[in-house]
Amino acid sequence: MQGTHDIEKVPLLDQKLAEDVYDPPQQPSRPAFRRLKGLICIVAIYGVYALAMRGVGHVAHTYRGEQEHRHERPWGLSAFGGKGPHALTKEKAEELYLSVPDPASAFLASREYATHPHIAGSVEDFDDATTILKLFQDEFGIIAPPEPPVYPAGSPESQNAILDIDKLHKPIAWIDKYFPVMNTPLDRSLSILGEDGKPEWEADLVEDGDERDPEAAKYRDYIPTFHGLSADGDVEGQVVYVNYGRKEDYDAIIENGGNLTGKIALARYGQVFRGLKVKRAEELGAVGVLIYDDPRDDGAVTVANGYAPYPEGPARNPTSVQRGSVQYLSMYPGDPTTPGLPAYENATRTDGANIPKIPSLPISGDNARRLLKEISGASPEDAFTLSGKASEKKVKLVNHVDTRVMPIWNTMAVIPGHIKNETVFVGCHRDAWVMGGADPTSGTVSLHEVVRGFGALIKSGWRPLRNIVIASWDAEEYGLIGSTEFAEDFPEWISKHVVSYINLDVSVSGSKWNSGASPSLAHLIKGAALDVTHPTDPSKTLWDARQDQGPFLGQTDVEVTDLWVQQNKDYVLQDLSIPPLGSGSDFTPFLQHLGVASMDQGFGGTLFDAPYHYHSIYDSQRWQEVYADPGFVRHVAVAKHLGLVTLRLADSIILPLNTTHYSLELHSYLDNVERIAASLKTSADFSGLRSSIERLVDASKALDAEKEEAEAKFRELLDKLPHRRPFHGHGQGHRDGHPHPHFHEHEHDETHRGPARIHPHGHDHARDHVAGDHIHLRGHCALKHHGGPRFTHRLAHNLPEWLKKLIEKIFKHGPPTPVKKFIEAAQRVQRANAKLVAFERGFISEEGIKDREWYKHLGVAPGKWLGYGATTLPSVTEALTFEGNATLAEEEASRVAALLDKLSETIKV
């Protein structure tokens, strides 16, 4: 697994030839032989030059970008297989794509995926995996094999599907099967005990399943209310209210004289990942944890404000329960028993360091109110203090689970591009706790429309410049398992090939459009959002939807409102209001373990939207249709935006990654660290890190100039290249024209792998092929980045070695022909792109972050006690906030500075 990306290992066109070319040996002077030798030389050199010109014509068409050549044909015509005037320009490709995502199609897809449970590892989950596989096959023109392509992870078939992407010329799709440890519920109970130790009240742990929501009624107890990866246990103890269960909440209880030892913590959902509520309680001696959804967090739309509960009205159903994983996400995600390694069926396993040792249960708001009365002795509201006061009576919590190795299925597809060592990765998880109308089916529905859009492009003859990989991840809900196991299975391939990861999860659960990303993607995200129409107001754009609020009115809780304002204030007024990524979804292993620039997006709720019944039976198709997205227009807007972002990453000559914006953002990250240090009255010195950031900014600005000049030169030379024949690229179903009677081209696919064939007139059957980082002129000569020119025409075998060396030398050191100039320009473009990709890799430290070494990105990570939320410069920040250690903070700052200095050298031009 690579950490800091070494761009010297990226195959480039401009790598020096490995072998020196020597002068031919001296021969005795023989005039006749010299004349013959000269004639042969001239003919051979002319032949090589002519063949090279043919090859360059191919390269020119393959790389031609967004501009039209002398016959008014765009570069997409040649590179991606268009034909004549019907070929797709960049603009036409985007126009065609945007015409495909459709609300009616999205609605039907949601009805297909969101009307049945599909928890990870279940039969229904596998059925959905095969449904997605068929979608890929149908839309991408993939012929289904006789046997379903379901491959055990680690098998040759699974490995080759990824590692042989550089050999693909047509789309493929398959399913990878991993074997993580997960759990399912057996029996659960919650009761208040009387003085005799017998239950005097028992909680109903089943959601009511109102008949007005048909799927909720049908599947009310199909997936019992439980916590994924929770500990098996049967405990008793007094109940203590701990608010959100944040570290600061627990700290306040201890400061106020409270004691959690032997107690059961009662926490409300929100603010931090649920597993961290359990983790801190466990550390403080608690024996169990209960977590509930508090109506105060629902903003204005509450029963107290006069709104009827769902499904009668928009307010929260009081019996709803939020299932979810209690894995300690900020330690490491994925299979708990195989950290850092893929969960193969025969994997060696640990006990799992990132899962609780005390039991927990999710409960409804109704049940929580009953327990709060036991604490306060009066109204539930009287218990809302952090005094540490415990209930008079004990509570018994029973959570029996079956923890075992279970299968999961990642459904994968590849659209091969022309550049074989650069890949854009798109992923969305498929598994749900029950039906998952929003989480994740809304994302799956948007992905469904993306796949349809790409399918339409493929059918038109389009082929991307870079590879596109699409994944329907499994077991995200248990702890990002499907994506993490994939990343731990293919770390070297990801590090060497993936230029960006684009994530979908909850596509729609409210009215406000949100995005989070690596700063290098911010301008790309904004540009695409400005090109997508607002889903409900045609006079606006998707970018404007960042300011949208829900349709309801009413008073909101003061604490909740303050938290909402605090969390949004840093980005509301900024022109590029795109915050960094924390965790909680499948971008985590790509960004924070391997250093791949990543993004996430979706419509979320506000204080004035109908409350989202997260992980409940009421996260349903009906709730989507009535409250989240009537008309399914938001699903479509997300699909359009994601498709545009993917197309612009896949088809731009220079990758649209803005490293200077990223570099400047580092100043704001350090500003935050200095504010924290000042508030703690420490004398930590971060001037060295500040200087390293300045050097990185300077290096990035120089790279900006270089990438602009490289693309301009590339385009200039593209228009000057000689074109001997029309060429239509490698699009499926298209063949080249044949202006010369003796030279014929074949589409380069699996049916043409043998040696060049002899034409009836005595000429080889040539095949030119562009493979991203090198050019093949098959049957005649080849120019490779790693081996130099090779004269491989069959007649060359009869030439003396010195003549072959002479031809190679002339080809290498000859005058600056259009061929050589163009190749040099292509080399320059690839060097710039390699540096852009290396930028995010440059934040990866193999040592990782203190006490959670799986997280290796020193620029951003999920907060140690946040889980969902991002902490920037995490090793430095947390040395101050959790350790209170200025010396350690300075040491961590020096470690970050060393990474940035190395990165400055890496991107230096």
C-alpha cells in the first residue's frame, strides 16, 4: 500500500529510453555496398517516418479535446468513437447526458428498491446486488455470461477484474463477495425494575407500523430495532441522562459530581456518531447505553408545535426508532476483525478493537420519556441537565445478538477509457437498515439515473478519456464495510490509478443541497452546480439550493438552533461553501486512508423540513413521495450534477483539480489551530508549518501556470498535426476509414490479439492503438515510454543490427518533427496531471494519526470524538483539544510541515 504518492512511478510518455543507442560498427570501405547501405537507410528511415506519421494521426484524434480540427470534427469524434457529423463534442456529450435522468424513471426505480427490506448479508440484499448488476449489463451493452459473475474476494477472477482494467476495451460488470463479521438481533428487552427486582414497566421495542404507510406496516418488525455490531449482554443499572453523549457532555457530568460507573447512559441521537456515545460511556464505567431520537432536534416540525405525527402529518412518529452501527468509527471502519486487510473468507481475524464491550439499544422517543420521568421524578424536561442525577429505580437492558462471519456483495462496473492508468471512481452503498427510502435508496435511485445517462453516451459511440468505475457498495450501514474492504484489497491499484472518488449516499432527505469535498474539487463542484437547474425553481440553479429551507414554520429549540447556526456559519457566506469531509460514508477509505480527492453531496433536512425518520421503518417510499421529494426532481438534480462532475473529471485533458485553492485553505486550517491554542493559553509555535504552507502555495501557483501552458501547447500542436486519413477512434461499433489500399485498421479488442496479418498485396495488417501512456504501432514499429522506439516490421528481422540501431537513433535524436513535438506536449500534460493527482496523496503519512493509525491523512480526518464531523489538521488540533499538550502539538505540526515540504517538491515544475 502506498502512502505519499511517488509521481516518478507513474508511467509517463517522457521517461528516458532505457538503452543507449550506439553508432554502427565500422566496416571496410566498399563503394557499392555503401551506396546500397545508403539506399536501404533512406528507405528504412522514410518508412519509419511515414509509419510514425500514421501513428501520430491516431494519437492526435485520440487526444483531441473540446476543439474541432480542420474538418470541423471534435476530438471526441476520434477518441471516443463518433462518426462524421453525428459525433459528440464535449458540449453535446453533456447535453445528451443531461437529457437522460428523468423523474418518472427515478420514481419507478425508487418503487423497485425502496419497497422491501435489504439489510446487508440478507437474501434481499443479494437480490438487489444482482438487480444492479443487470442494470449495468443492460445500460452498458454487456453480454451476461452463462454463469453469474459473482467472485469471492481474493479469487483470481475478483483480482483480475480490477487489476486488468488497463486491458479492457469494452465495459464489464461483476459482483465481489467479501466475508466480514457482522451481527443480527436475537432477543431484546428493556424494563424498569421494582424493589423486588421484577419488571414494573416494559418497553415496546417495536415501531407501530401505521397502515397508512403500507411498507412500514408490512415490515414493522422484519428487522428488529437493534444496533449493528453491538455487544451481547444482559445488564442492570440506574439510568443517567447524558444529553448528546458527546465527550464534553460526559465531561460536564463528571465535573458536576456525577458518576457513570455501573450506570446505564441515556443519550439522544445527534451531533456525534452513535458508536462514540457508547465508547465514552464504556470508558467511564457504564454498563450499557440507550439512544433515542429527541423531538427537540426536529426543529419547527413537532407535535408540540401543532403538527400531526407521521404518517398523518409531517412530525416525527413517536414510536420510530433509529437503528444503526455502534462501531467505533473514528478508530477504523470496515470489518472489525481484519483491520487494514481485506475480509476474505479464510482471513485471519482479530477480536476487533473498534466495537463495544457493553450492550446498547436504540429506543423510541416515547420510551425515552418514560425513562426520563424516572430520573427527574416529575416531567421529562426536568431531567435535561448534566448533573449526573440517576434514576431511583434500576433498569434492565437485554441485547442478545448473533455475531458471525456473513457474506456481502459489492456490485461493480467498469467503463474503459483511452488513458488506462487514470480512473474516476463513483460509489453509492446499496444496503439499508430496513427499506431505506432515503438512506440509501435515494442515492441508489440517483445512481440508477447516472448509469442510464452513461449508457446513452456509450450507445452514441462515446468512450471516456479516462476509465470510470462504478460501485454499488454493501454493508455501509455496519461501518463502511464494503468500500473499506475493497480499499484494503486494492490499495496499490487505487493509489496508482484513481484520480478522484465521487460518493453518493442519501441523495434526498430534505430541501437543502449540501456538498462536502476535498478543497481541490470545490471549483469543479460549484461549476457543475451552476450548470444544473434548481429542481423546484427554474429561475435558479442547484448552487442556489444551498440556501433552501423547508416549507414548514414554527418555534425551534434554542440549543438546537444555536448548534445549527454554529455548524453552518463558516460556510453560509462563503462563495465556495463546501466544507471538508469527515466520515460516515464510503469516501472515508479513499480519502483518509489512501489520499484520493473525494466528494459527497445530497439534499438534507433543515429546521423547517419534515423530520427524517433515519434508519426507521418510516424511512420509506411513501415518506419520500409525500415529504422528501414529491415528483422526484431532487433525485434527478443530484444525478445530473454527479454525472457532470464525473464527465468533467473523465474527459478533461488537464484534470480539474484546484491545488492552489486547497493550499490556501490550509492557512484557514492553521488559523483554527492557532485560535484553539490561544483559547488554551498555550505558547505553541506554528511558524514552521505556516512557512511550509506558503511554500506549497507558491509551488501550486507555478503548477497552475504549467498546467495552463501544457494544455494550450497540446491543443496548438494538435491542430498542426498531419492527418493522412479520417479516424473514428475506438468507439464500439466504429471502424476506421481506409484511404490507402494496403493498410487496414481493426478496432483493438479481444478478437485481435495475434501477430499482424499479411495483406494479400504483401503488406502487414497494421493496428494503431493508444493506451494512455504509450503508443503502439502494431505490426510496424512501437513507441513505448519504457522501452524506446522499436522497429518491429517483419522485414526488420533481416536488417543488420547496426541499421536497426541507426534507425532508432535517428527516430530518437532526429529533427523536431510534428510527431516529436506532439508527443512531448502529451508528456507534459501527463506530468501535470500526475502532480495534480499526487497532491492529495501528499497528505498521507504511513504512521497515521496518534491512537488511530488507520487514518493516515494529516490534512483532514473524522474527529476523534465526532465520527461524522471533520477535524482539519487533526493530529495538531487534537494534541491541543484532547491532550492539552503544546509540545506534542508542535511536534505534530513539524510532522505535517515535513509532508507539505515533500509535497512542494513533488509538484514542483
